[in-house]
Amino acid sequence: MMPSILVVEDEPAIQELLRVNLEDAGFAVRTVPDAEAALGEIRRALPDLLLLDWMLPGQSGLALARGLRAEARTRELPIIMVTARGDEADRVAGLEAWVDDYVTKPFSPRELKARIKAVLRRRAPEAAQEILTVGSLELDPGTHRVTANGSPVQLGPTEFRLLKFLMARPERVHSRSQLLDQVWGDHVYIEERTIDVHIRRLRLNLQPFDCAHMIETVRGGGYRLAARQMSAGADARP
């Protein structure tokens, strides 16, 4: 699945320039002209990154960014501000709204794509479309291939997304609800125990390569991917 970017830009020519360049870079792009339309898109589905113009009709991009940071659902959404306002005071205001980066117009599409990839690597590494390596496991999002010790591992689409998320954040513990939101999407309503079924399937797929132990169950916490042997506080059963 291609990383998704929501572009909030009211100038049609710039909106089209961004759409063409970002789609060419391998992103799935949605475009809207104002903050109200952006909120509607975000309510339907969270993008992987928000590319946000400051000067918008109605609510400003800066006000939108502040509002998103105040909500639990959108607090961690990566945001890059794109604006013609390049004064130091404006940059400070943008950074104080907790945007992740600040790009001034006119901008180089090549530089913007590099900044987007840098923010995704830092904030949403599973969306950066870069090869992930943890221990003997390697996952290539571009080709949708997983190898263990150099041998191909066959995974279903859900198990692939689950492993991709875990490999992007090795050693971190994720609760079932967090995995549901991040892997299945925050608008998908299924039982949390569904996670256990897919963890079990993932371990079965990794078992022939002696990698099943890397998917650890942390009692009272959830699951994590470890690049080492299991510790005393975790076991390999869902």
C-alpha cells in the first residue's frame, strides 16, 4: 500500500504541481482547498502525512495544525507546513504549533520530497517505503517481499502490514488497540482479539526460518518485535 499524503492547498496550480510530483514519487495523494475539507478527509481516514498551506480561505493552516495537535486521534499525525511566509517569526509560530517541518515557497519539488521522506522516517517509518531490516528479517515495501536469512517468506496481506509496522518500531511494545488503529485503520471496528489470530499466523509463517520467537507477547502490554532472544518478561504465545 502506497503511503498517503493529504495536500491542503487553495491554489490550483500549486495543488496540481504537488499532486503530480508526489504521485511520481510513489505516494497516494488526496487534495483539498481548505481546512474544512481537510477535516472531512481526516475524519474519513487518517493520511500518513499532512502537507499544509498556511494561508487558506477560512481557517488558517496554522490554526488547523494546532487543532489537530490538540486531539488524541491526530496528535501524532506528521505535518509539513508549506507557505510563502518565510520570516523568522512565522517559522517560530509554525514550529510552536508542533509542525514537523516548514517549507517556504517557492520550493524545489525534489527538496520537498526529500523532506517528506525524512519526516516519515522519523515519525512514521513504516510509511517511508524504505527497506526494513531487523535481525535476520528483511522487508521491502516496494516489492512487497519478506526474507528471513535470505529465504523468501510468504505472508498474507494483513500479516505483511502487521510485520511491517512492528519492524519499523523494533523493541517497542504495542497494545492490541494501538495495532488495530495503526495496522487496520482507526475507522475499522473489529475485536481486539483478532490481533491474536494474525499474530499466531505471522509466527507460523516465520517458524520454518527460526524467527517466530522474534514476535514477543508482553504480559499486560501487547506485542513487540525483538531482534534478540526472548527476555524473562515476555513469551511467544498470544
